[in-house]
Amino acid sequence: MTKDINIATLPQPLNLAALAQTLGPRFEEGAAERDQGDVFVAEHYEVLKQHKLFSALVPAELGGGGVTHSAMCAFLRALAHHCPSTALALSMHQHLVAAAVYNDRNGRPGRKLLERVAAGERVLVSTGANDWLESNGTAERVDGGFRISARKPFASGSPKGDVLVTSVPFDDAKEGPQVLHFALPFSAPGVSLANDWQTLGMRATGSHTVQIDGAFVPDDAVALRRPRGRFHPAWNVILTVAMPLIMSVYTGIAEAAATIGRDQAMRRREDPTTPYLLGELENNLTAAQLAMDDMVRLADDLNFTMGVALTSAMLVRKTIVAERVAATVEKALEAAGGAGFYRRAGLERLLRDAHGAQFHPLPAKRQQRFTGRVALGLDPVSDAA
């Protein structure tokens, strides 16, 4: 006889849309004060852990929430309407998880990291974008691994980080200049924070520089070795999964700014210039939204086939989103008029936060060079043979 199954005891899928509606207004409280004081959103991380959002992208069979990449993009976009810093810091963790999911699906290392995240809602912190092709720091060969020293800036979420996912250059006697990619616990001896995140915008992301002084990295923690200064196929995965998640946050910022701009403009609707300003605002916002939606489409819930042409297409759309987001927030300020110039209106903080988009890979001029070289059939970054 088959035993009856109690549906209530089965794991329930995360309802990210409902969570965004619940957590967003809660996270919005005190956002201006945190921004003023460069205060990291530490308490939000505890709430996110309670709702198992750090393991949300981990497949259910590995103990995670099993949500889709597109659903996480939508969640981050909605959350950014309320607290962009929380959304952006969370996106940095999520893109590392997404890359590990893609790699695991395609027979490459990733499962171990996913299981660690699912087992304890461990927070991953990335330094990859700033390192790009060259990386920085030193690696000395020692018994069983490497002795690492480096300074790694822009490490979002680092005050609550459990695992640092980073890289350093290494001059291999046989293979030549390489870059080693590895995961390093924040609890490891020699790892500390510089407490230097005082910035124009995104002040509550806690993106402090991580200081690594002689930390030991065992051989089995090195997930990838690649030639230094050359474009590696791994970037085709990282950029394709990361950019939709990160730029979803900035699209949410533009949408929030547009709402404020429209509301403030209603007070000036008799002014003959106001319709033109709102028309420009809508054009800019729609361009950002269309490019953003197409980034999510290209990522195809991590069912894409990686390649440099897809990476180039994703980066083109990233530039469009970044530029149109900034233009949207600027136009929202213009449409709001003098009232928007007051900090209490909220536009001032959104405007500063929006400018962070340009610093994510690749900045516009580097993207244009990358895309142009791909169009010419050249290596996307290097003239070297």
C-alpha cells in the first residue's frame, strides 16, 4: 500500500516575485541613511539567508532552490526599485553561482562550489571583473599549493563574504605567464578587508578591497589555469551569465527613477516643455528595457552555447543598457524640475548609483573594440598569435 504524501512537507519552490514585493519595501527603509554613512547592508544579508536566496540558483537536486536565471534577473530588477545596493551586492554572488551551474551542466568544475553554497547559504564574493585578463598579485609555488599575496578591490558583499572567488598571475617555469583562478575562504589566515569603500554611488554594497597577505591556496582549490593577457573561453561563460544579472539591477534603478520623474512632472504638466521631457524619458527607458530583456533572452536560462559571438552580442547590449539607464535617470531629474534636486526626492541617490553601470565589464570603449575585432574575425582582445 502506497503511503500518503504530505504535500506540506515537500520543499516548496521559491516565489521570487512575491519575495521581491515583501522584502523590497523592508529593505528600502533606511536606504538614504546607509548611503550617507557608507553603511553596508549587513542586516539584509541575514534576511536573504533566512529565505535561502543565496542558494536559490543552485539546482534542487544539489540542495538549492532551483530557480531559473531569468527569474533571478527579474527578482534583482524588482529589488533595485527599493535598495539598489542590496540588489547589486546580491547579483555579484548570483553570477558566480550561475557560472558554476552552467559549468556543472556542461561537464566542467562547478558542482563542489554549488554544494558548498547550498549546504550553508555561503556567500560568494567576486573580484573577476577588476582582474580581467591580466589579474594582479603574486603566487609563489610551495609544497601542496601556492602562497598568494594581492590587493583585490571592488569586492561587493565582502563584509559578509564566506568564499572569495578570485585569481592571481603566476609565472610557470614551463608554461610561461599564467593566471590561476581559485576559491579562498575569508576565514583563511592572511585575508582581511581594507575598509576603503567610500564612493560616489552604491555606497552600501560593502565593496571593500580584499587584502591577501601570504594566504595558502592548495592545488585542488585551483579551478582554472589560463594564459595571462589572453582571452580565454571561460570569459564567454562568465560574461554571458553575469551581465544580465548585474544590469537587471541598473534597469530597476532606471525604472524607479522614471516613476519619481513622472510623479514630480505631474506638478508641472501645464508647462509646454514637460511632455517633451517625459517623451524623452520614455524613449530612454524603453531602450534600456528592450536591451535588458534581450540580454535575458540571450542567456536562455543558462541553455546557451558559449562563444565569442554571443559574448560580443551580450556586451553590446550591456553598453546600451548602461548608457540608456544613465540617460533615463538624468532625464527623470530634468522632468522633475527643482523638486528633484532635493535629496529627499530620491533621484540624487539613484543618479549616483546609476553611474556605477559603466564600470562593469566591459566599459563602452573596450566593448566597442572587442565587438569590432570580433566582427573583423580577429581575436577579441589581442594581436598576439
